[in-house]
Amino acid sequence: MNKQKSRIKQARILRIFRKIHRTMGAFLFVFFFIVSVSGILLGAKKNTAGYILPETQSGQTSNFEEWKSIAVLENIAQQTLKDSVSSSLSSDIDRMDIRKEKGIVKFLFENHIHEIQLDGATGEVLSIGQRRSDVIENIHDGSIVDDYLGTGGYFKLIYSVSMGIALLVFTITGFWLWYGPKKLRKTGR
């Protein structure tokens, strides 16, 4: 009789986990689709021949003593943006990515996805490209909604934590949906 109660309890847990797994899967399908596709694209970003993320170029030297000042390089990048891309885009710098070992500086701008790579020593323009990976990353982590709604990072926080919890629940319920029937068969013998 005790064996029978154990089987009934295991079957009940299995039904509950199946319902949780199915309901959450149906409810979160679109979000998981977005996260998975954007994650695949981000994983492959350096292998897309510069389409998703511009390839990092190489400058002449990694010796900072031979480099132009950051202010001079910044002026060159801003002027290049206006002359070679568009004068209507904001030339405000969001961040600079200094790659000492490559001898270059990447300039990334606010409010658009353009990137300009300069040789640190000569100031020569090595690359003008678009960082599509930044848009994909904003989609992946939900910050694109924060940018659109102006919610200051709260949507991204809720979205990221919810997706993390959902993935954990799917892992646990998925494991039990695989292991539970095996255990149920074993106790039935």
C-alpha cells in the first residue's frame, strides 16, 4: 500500500511539473524565441565578416608614447563621422575602446550604431562601420524597451531576472519530466 501511495504522489508531481512546463512554455514562447535568436547572433558576431560587428583593425604601434593624444584622436573621429557618414548624426562620444595591443582606438557614438577605428599613432582612419551587435544586444537583454519607454533600466532588470527564473524552472521541470517517468516505472516493479 505504501508503494501505491508513493506512485500516486510521484504521478501527481509529474502532472504538476508537466502543467507548469507547458503553461510557462506557451506564455514565454515569444520571449524565449527572441532571447535564443539574438543569443545565437551575438555568439556569432565576430564570425560574420564585419556585418554584425566591424572587424578590429591593427595600427602601427602599441607604444603609448608614440600615440596622438586622446583629444586629437577624438577630434579626428568626430570629423570623420561628419565628413564620411553624416553631418546630421550626433558626434557625442559614448565610449572609446582602446586596444593597446592592436594599436587602435574605437570610437562609439551616442544615439546611433556607427563606429570609427583610428590608428593610435597616426590618427589614420582604419575602419568606419556599424555595430549592429549593439542593437542585437539591446534586444537580447531587453534594454531596447527601456530606451523606448524611458524606464531607466527597470524593464531590463525585470526582464532579465524573469528570463533567468523561467530558464531555471524549465530546467528543473524538464529534468523531472525526463526523470520522473523512469522513477515511476522503477517504483512500479
